[in-house]
Amino acid sequence: MDFHTRLMGIDFGERRVGIASTDESGEFALPRAVIPNTDGLLEEVVKLAREWQIQKIIVGESKNLDGLHNPIHSKAAEFVELLKAHDFEIEFHPEVYTSMEAKLLQGKNDMTDASAAALILKSYIDTNKHR
């Protein structure tokens, strides 16, 4: 994996969507924004991705503990299809309890979902470091 590739991480939630991105080196995941999951979500994510010169988007693949996709995954998959229409390379990456982990690390606040997105992105980077 090229570490100068700009990545965006997404923690897709029913009410809010956490957004993270890598720094200029492509090695560090930074919480960036929390966007309400409303009709304007797609437009806002596309705008940020273009503004930050994102080359690949990593979306948390939400599963239950039994390994099956949970109900939010189908909504995230629909959102991913809409994003693909804007010519972004997109990949799902497994995530379990990232929102809970973010709350434990920083406490619950307005950026918890963005921190969860950063945890997804960091996991992706760590997993793909030697590829």
C-alpha cells in the first residue's frame, strides 16, 4: 500500500456519519467531521473527499458478533453505491464496536463518530501496511 495515498474513513450510522482522513503522509488517521445522516449526506461527503483530495474511501463493514451483517450495513452499502457513482475507489473494512471504543478512549462528545471513523481507518492502514 502506498502511504502517500489520501484515505477517508467512514463510520456510517443511522443518525450520524463519522468522517476521518489520513494526514499528508497517508500514515495517520485523524477524526475530521460528523455529518447528520440526512438527504445532504452524499453531497457533503463528496465535497469533503474532493476538497481533501481523497483517493480511496474506507467504509466500516458493520457486523454482529456472529459475523453476519447487521441492519445498518444494508444502508451503508446503498450509500457506497451512490458514492461509487462519483468515481471514488471504495473498500469495506471490518469494524466491531468502534463507536464504543471511541467513547472509552475520549468520552462521549460531538466528535465520537469521527473518532470511530479514525479507528476504522487506522485498522485499515495497519492491516495493509505490508501489502
